[in-house]
Amino acid sequence: MNDLGSLVQQTADRLAGQQVGAVVAGLARGTVEIRGAGRTGPGAAGGPPGPDTLFEIGSVTKVFTSLALARLTLAGTVTLDDPLAEVLADALPAGAAVPAKGPEPLALRHLATHTSGLPRLPAGMLLSSLLSPNKPDPYAHCTADALLTGLGRTRLRAAPGRSFRYSNLGAGLLGLALAHRAGVGYGELVRREICEPLGLKDTVLEPSPEQTARLAPGHTPGGRPVPAWQLADLAGAGGLRSTAADLAVLLQAQLAGDTGSAPLGPAIALTREVRHRVNPVAWMHLGWLGHRLHARQGGHLQIWHNGGTGGYRSFVAFDPERQVGVIVLANTRRSVDTPAVRLLRTLQTTRATFPGQ
């Protein structure tokens, strides 16, 4: 086992003490190591998770949705500044309307950068989420009709483009709008625009029976199994399942960027060209959050997204300057962010210990 593999295994082993099971991937300048620890089920149930174990990835789905936006933009199917009202004009139910505030219409780029002014959750969901935080599949009722009708009862918290306000509703509407314009379902949109070009076999909205057999069941922090989330037509906010192996391919493409014949290179470059300042040290790309550490912490660049559903947590991050990346997937509703960031910082600061250096 090389040094990278040792670091990845150590992180997986630490996570297994807090999670039912976890899979960790580390990428360092062309080398990929993936390790699993724990079990896919509680106690003695299930085997150890591995590179091809499927997990719900929650809000990491948003980076796929935004990459699909970049792809469709480059193809001329949409533009970043297309108003949501125009893209969904023939889909809005009678009497429904996209909310407005200020001089600028709510556009697709606002949905991808969380600057739409939309609330975090669809109309009527905030109260129910507070009253029933453990409700199974809380987004199951979010059909296109319910989401678009609810827009008529939704007030923007800020003018579009003005300020960062994280919104699952906005990301879900982006996925819905892109799929509508492309004339396909969201799952097919992701397959066609991202999975097929990259060769991703296990990143899906609806897993096949064979993939379902490899899906690690989700669990509460106490280890109780919980039902899967579907998210209905809000799927673009967090409905995908994936594996560490597939996400490692995605990160390899992110690290390659727009170099030579890198898969999706121009679309990846476009996602990073868009940059909305969140605070003095952090910003929002299309789909990805970014920040640079203080010089006393090494001054390294970190581009990342995390995710969570009723029984899963995920974290994906990379540094294109140091050519390193980290993936953590777990089937327990307990944050994996701290160990994931610790591994990323270790990879950023110990470059010389890896093969090929």
C-alpha cells in the first residue's frame, strides 16, 4: 500500500467508528486510491462497502445539474442568462408565475449560483420540515405541478444576482428547467450530458435492480435503517445515486480542466469562469463552492460540495492547483466534512510523498 493508500485507509477507518460504513477516495496527480471500511448494514449485516457501492449523494447532485447547464449552454440549447420564466413558459400551470424582485429577471445562472433570492425549500415545506424532521422522503410530493404552482406563493428574499442564499428549491428548478428545455427527464439529461461522455456507469437517478443490490442502505445516527429519498421533480437538487469510482472519474475530469481532449473540458471551464463572491474569502461557481485558505494555513485552493439525505452524507472536493482531490461517501446521517477536509489538507501539504514526484 503506498502512502496515498495509507492516508485514505486511515480516514476510512476513522469514519467507520462514527458511521455504519464509509468509502473514501484520494486523488493525487494521476493516482487514485479508494478504500472502504465498516459495513453496508448495521451490526454484522452487509459486507464492507467499496469503490462500486452506491450511495445517495444528496446535494453533490447539484454539481451535475450545473455541469449539465454548462453543457447545454455551450450547445446553444440555453444561455446562462435565459430567464426561468421563458424556459418554463409552456410548462407553468394556469395562474402560476415565476416570482420577481428588482430589475433583473430570475435567470438560470442565478439558480446555479444560489443567487436567485428563492427560499431554501419549496412553498409549504419549511413548517413541515420543522415539525417532522425525520419524515421519510420529505420531497416525495415535489412534482413539477406542485413546484411550479407553488412559485405563485413564493416571495424572493433578495433581487436575483444580488446575494448568496443557498436554495434547494432553486437547484431543483434548474434541473427541472434544463430537462424541460432538452425534452428529456432529469435522469436522462445527466446520463446523456455527463455520464456518457465521462463513462460513468453507476451515477443514476433510478438504480437498476443490479445497482440496487449494490446500494448501501441509509441509516440514522443511531444506526436505524431509513427509507430512500426520491425527490420527485426536485431531483436536480439532490436525487442522484453514485459510487466513489464514478465520482473519482468526475474529479479527474475536474482536475484536468480544459486541457487537450479532456472529457467535458470546455463545460468544466465554463462552470469555473462564473464566480459570485459569497464573502471576502469564499465564492460560488456554477454548482461548486470555492475558497482559498489563509496564507498561514498554506493558501491552498479548495473547491467543494457536500451533501446529505435521510440516511447518507457525502463530501467531494479538489484543488486544481495542487492536483489533489477527496471523496467521502457514508451511509449514516452524520457529517463527514471534518475528516474529509483533514484528508484534503494533508494531500495539499504532503505532495512530495506520493508516487511520480
